[in-house]
Amino acid sequence: MKKSNIISLLFVISALLIMNLHCEKDDPQVDFINSQNQLPPITTTGANTFGCTVNGKNWVAYTDYSFPKLRVSYDESNGSFRVIADRNKKNYSDEDEFDFNIGPVVNIGIYSLGHQLDTLVDGHMFYSPPYAFAKLYMTDMSHVGAIEITKLDKIKRIISGTFEADLAYYDPNISDSIIHIRNGRFDVKY
């Protein structure tokens, strides 16, 4: 092989290697907000996901701030389980948040959501919509829901499940307003 052919071949291989360096794969963590706002799959691996539909529109926990999109706590001594899921984007004022608290969660099963003072109910759910400072939708005696815990792994510290609820907001100046939460799913580590 001539010296010029070897140099040409090395040039082509070098160019291909340089081009390959610029074709890095995306972070394996999916940004659900920017990928057609699809709900995360229902999983039980501790994938750190939370999503649902709010009046038929997908809602997925997401934040591009430095704080986490999910804050999770589980107290093994009394079984209280809480998830706060945020959806925030830098330079936008349309932040919103889900917050639910149930317990005692000591096994997989279905837990009811309703009025927090009702002794027949296991917990409650709140939703603060975007552009609504201090406006809060919540479960109450008439607007209820359920959370099904599908995995409770105290060794790997994983809690997974599904949920749905009807949440109400009462304002004396306007008629009652209700939102419907469906297709809820979470898969979190505590």
C-alpha cells in the first residue's frame, strides 16, 4: 500500500472516530415533560417516577431546579408514607405540586383517601395547580380516592403503587370546582 493511501485511510478513520465522539447517547433518565409529556411506565424498581392524568391531561413530576422532583418519606416505626411531587421549570411561574400522605402502610394493599380527620380514611391528597398561589384542591368527605401499594420493600427501600382521586376546591366567590386524578402511578425510593 502506498504511503498516501495509508495516510488517507488514517484520515478517514480519525474523522469517523471524531464524529463518533460527538454522537453521545442522551442521559438514560427520560425527561417526560419534553418527551411528549408521556406518563412514566408502571414499575416497581425504585425508578423515582410519579405521574397521573389531571382532568384527562398528563401530569409528570419534573424539575430542572437543583431540588428534587420528588420528596419521599416513610417512617417504618409507624408506617406513615408521604410523597410530594413537583413540576417546575426554570424561568416559568407555572409550578404545581401533588402531596399525599397515607398510613399506616405496613403491607401492600389499597388505602383510602378522604378527609384527613375522618377516622375511616387512611390518608389525604392535595394538589396545588399552576398560577394559583395558595389555591389547593384536596380530598374531603365527598371527594375521595384510593392508593394501591403494589410494592413495599423495606430492604431496598422501595415503595410503588397506583392511585386515583377526585379533589375539590371551595371558594365562596365561585361555584365548587372538582378535578379528576386518574392513571396515577409512582415508583420511589425513600
